[in-house]
Amino acid sequence: MSTVSSTNAYLDSMKWQTEQVKVDDGKNQSLDQEDFLKLLTQQLSMQDPSKPVDNDTMITQMASFSTVEGISQMTAQFEDLNSVMTSGQALQASTLVGQKVLIPSNESYQQKAEGIDGVVSLPQAMGGLKLRVENEAGELIKTISMSDVPAGNNDFNWDGTDENGDEVPAGNYKISATGLVEGEQQELAVSTYGHVASVSLGNTANGVILNLRGLGNISLNDVLAVAEK
């Protein structure tokens, strides 16, 4: 049976559309700007002469493709920028190794005969303030009294000794603070310093991670202050 060919260009183009198109699985099947222009040219060559494509429709199609392509490129650029910023942040954080950083925790690691430094935050000036040092078992090791303490952040130091002046073993210790606030005894916010042992590069969500001696990991974003060792 012979194949009948039409002499009508428009009918021939419609016939071409019904033919199966083979796709090379080994090639990237995503469309770029050149592919879009080829499709657009093909669309124009196969349009019904009696119903040509509206100019506004063509412009809308081109604008939509340009928008999608622009968003894709922007996403890739943001990913590259995030990688560069994270690497730069890690490089800067590496200078903190061996330094002390203030963290929002009342627990810190005490190296033998080294003690613990920290900050107690007061909502108002106080005539008397008491700090309690406890070991990991919750046992009271020492009480420190501070007098005439102004409002705001105030530094304190525990020298690593007990009530008898004897050095305590290395380990984690908690320091709590109490004082009179508007005539009532209240717990006060305490932050302590930890020693940075190393720096790790976390994921996008966590960023740079500081590894503190005896305390574990903390995000660089949570650090309140940095001090010399």
C-alpha cells in the first residue's frame, strides 16, 4: 500500500506532529533558551494561517520562560554564595580555637586549678548577691557572695576551690545566682565561658559549630562574647 502525501503544508505539519519522537536518554532533557527558540519557531511554522498566534500570547510565553530561567540561575548563584559565606565564616571561626567564648548556659567545664569565669545579669542594682557552685551530682561545692552589684551584666570568677580552699577535680560545674528583686528572692540569669577546642563546618541550617572543651557543641550564632584565654 502506497503512502499518500498531502500537498497542503499545514496538513503535512499536523501529520508531523502525530509522529512519535525518539528521545536520547543519554542526553540532558532540560530545555534551555536555544531549545525554547526552536520550539517557538516550530510553533510559528505550524500555526493555522486562519488563526495565527496572538502577539500577546507569544510575548507571555517568552516572558514566562525568561522568568523561569532567571529564577533557576538565581537559585544556583545563591547556593554558590551560601557556600562561600559558610566557608569564610568557618575560616574566621577557626581563630577562636584556644579562646574563651561566653555561652547562654550556667554550666561550664573546670580544668583543675583553672576555675570558671562567667557573667550574671541583674535587672536592678543589688546590695547582696549569692553564687552557688555545684558539681555534676548536684552537691554544693562553694558559695560566693557579691555586694553592691550594679544593674546589668557583671563578671564573676570561681577559682576552682571548695569552701575549705582545696582544689576540686576537673569536670563540669553549674553556677546559679540568687538575689532580691523587688523584695523577693529570685533566680538570676547566668552565662559562663567555655574553651573552644575545635571548629566544625555544619550544614546550611546550623552553620559553623564550635566544639567546647568538656561541654560539647554549640552554634557560633549562640555565642554571646569572646574573651582572651
